[in-house]
Amino acid sequence: MSNFTNNRWLSVITLLLLTANIITLALLWTNKKAGGREDGKQPPPQGQVFEFLTHELNLDPAQQEAYKKLREEHQGGQKAIQDSIRKAKDEFFALLHQPDVSDSMVKMYSKKAVYAEQKLDEFTFRHFQKLRAICNAEQQKKFDSIIQEALHRMAPPRRQGPPPPGMRPPEGEGPPPPPGN
């Protein structure tokens, strides 16, 4: 009789666990499908600003086409400005090869690099100004509330870990290595 009772309890426990697992999987599946959002739509992944803004602003096809042209224009101009930033910084850090560099030279080359970055910031500002202009009043309110998030998505990801071999400071210079290294 005890064998029959033990088997019965094992059957009941097994059925309860199976039911709990099915319910858990069903809840996970339905929550994943809805994505935790009221409209059931998933936002685009981090970093894709064009898709993020198109989705969040709910741009119509004509606005999407206008935004696509703005984006292509911005990417073309941005590449040229980034090249000038890279060149200005290369020239600035090339001063390290000179043994006696005056403070005025350092400031002058530093200002060139800063000016090039300023041009990029202004260019990007004008780009988003144009995007906001193609939005209707409701979209402009939404734009104003999400633009900071879009800008954060545009920022290059922060590098983690040690710098590449060519970019390491000479021994004894720079911050000390993390403990354990």
C-alpha cells in the first residue's frame, strides 16, 4: 500500500510542477511578445538612431523619405568633418616629436582640433533642426522629449579595457595599472 501512496504523491507533484512550468513559459512568451510596451511594438536596438527616431516619431512615408535624404546629407558632410578632426588631432599630437614646443604652439594646434569638433557639433545640430522642421506639431513635442536619448545613441561607445598597443603611454607615465595586473 505504501508503494501505491508514494507513486500517487509523485504523480501529483509531477503534475503540479509540469503545470507551473507551462504557466511560466506561457507568461514569459506573452510578455516577450508584447515587449512590455502598450502598443506591442519593440523599439529598435540601441545605436540605430535613424530607426529609433523614425519609430518613436511615427514618421509617415513622405517624412521618412525626407529624413532619409537629410541623413544621407548629414553622413556625407559628417565624414569630411571627422576627417578634418582626425587631421587636426594628428597634427596636434605630432608636436610631441618636437623637443621644445612653446605653449602658444600647443594652444594653437589644440584650438584647431577643438574648432573642428565644434563644426561637427554645429553640423549635427543643424541636421536635427531640419528633422524637427519636417515633423508636425505632435511629432515636434515627441521629438523634444526624445532628442537627448537619440543623441546618446549617436555617441560612440565608451571603450573598455587597455588601449591598443600603439596608444599606451610609456612605462612610468599615465595612470597606474588596475590592481591584479
